[in-house]
Amino acid sequence: MIDSKQAAAALSDIDDIVRRVRQSQVYNLASLIMIWWGVLVFAGNIATWLWPWYAAYIWPAVNTGGVLGTVVISALLQIRARLRAVDGRVVAAYVLFYAFGYFCSDVLGDFGPRELGAFWPIYFMLFYVLAGLWFGQAFVALGLAITVLTLVGYFYVMGGTFLLWMAVVNGGGLVLGGLWMRWN
Amino acid sequence: MADLDDIIHQPLRLRIMAALNALPQGTGLEFSRLKKLTGATDGNLGAHIETLAKAGYVDVEKAFVGKKPQTTVTATAAGRGAFARHVAMLQEIIAGGGGERA
């Protein structure tokens, strides 16, 4: 026998599970993309530390690889899990993201290598935090943690060591964050 | 008016069906993922999945990924239909305002 209170409780239970399933699907996709970006950013920072004069080639390669990887991972998951994860809006979002970042760092401002090294991760993490407001607190926690550690590095880690710091904080942080999402 | 579906109405089975129903048709969830989502123990979850499978509400597929066994549970068309009817019945009870239903 069941009354309206019990029926409402059952429906609320259903809503809770549906929300968790959807969040887990978002985390599943986002975690793979984060690990991919983390590996690229780690490699990019190490490569820039080793061969700083090639930075102008290294970072466009990292960003291009990141965007292509995002599209490929999303498309593969879309096929496997029948999720609608990638469409023209994802590509448009990346274009707008990079256009605005370039506008700020190269047109409005004249950032040096150190400023660029801090600006792009912080700018990237801003979107993680914003996405987290809708898709789950893990994004907010990760975005804030990497932002704070990036600022600590920018103000207190001097010279070329800053690149190593960013390799660990930004690259390592994204990989660990992605793995954490998969385990949880 | 139809009665509530006793097979689905049990709280853990309701959660299992809700989780599977939230996925696109033909897509399943791995046992370990379902366990995390529902908060059930291995034995409990296994027993309730078996009940749902016997009723024809879910398909259970066992495979090996590398050397690890992997069980995937998917809602059948009959299961999705039964779940939809069950949810409609719950909504009807709420709209009816408190009358008890078997």
C-alpha cells in the first residue's frame, strides 16, 4: 500500500538517480578530455622549459592537439554511448574561447611568457568553474585549486622553474582531476 | 486504473530501473557503475538485477574486458514501458491526493 507521500518520495528518489546518471555521463566524457589536456599541457610546459625558443610552435601545437583530441574523444563516446556530446557549438565555443584569450593577451595586453603561462590556465579554469555551477562541484573544486596554485607559482616561483611548476600544477592537476572523476 | 508494479516498486529495483531508463535506449550500465549510483552492496544488487531480468525488464550481458569479467545491465523495451507506467501511476497517486494504492 502506498500513499501520496510515499509516491512523492519514490519520484524524488527517481529524480535523484537520474541526476546522478547524467552527472556521471558528463564526468565520464569530461574526465577523458581533462586527462588528454593534462598530458598535453604537461608535455608543453616541459618542452618549453627544455627548448624555450620553440615556445611559439609548442603551444599552438598543444592547443591544436587539445581541440582535435576533444572532438575525437567526444565523437567516440557519442558513438559508443549514444550520447550527444559534440556538435558545431563545441567547436564554436573553442574558437570564441581562443579568440577572446588572444584578444586579451596580445591585443589589449602585451603579455610576456610568464604572464601568458599564468593567463591561459587561469582563463581555462574560469570555464571549469562556470561549468561546475551546472555540471558538478568537481569542476569548481578543480578549477579553483589550479587557479590558486597557478597564482602561487606566478608570484612565488621564479625563473624557468615556473614552467616546471605549471607542468605539475596545470598538467598534473588536470590528469589527477580526470582520474578522480573516473574513480568517483 | 492499474496497480503499482510490485517488481519495480521495491526501492532498490526502482533505483536500478531509474538509472537504466535515464540512458539512451540500448545503452547499459556496468555493474560497478550501477553499484556506485544506487549505493547497493554486490550481493543485494545482484539479487535485484536477477529479479528484474526474470521479469524481462533488464538484459544482463557478461563479457571479459582483458582478463576482467564485466557485467553490463540494460533496460529492455518491456522494462522501459513498465517503468514509464509505474512513474505515471506514482504521479497519479500524488495528483489524487493521498489515497492508498496496492
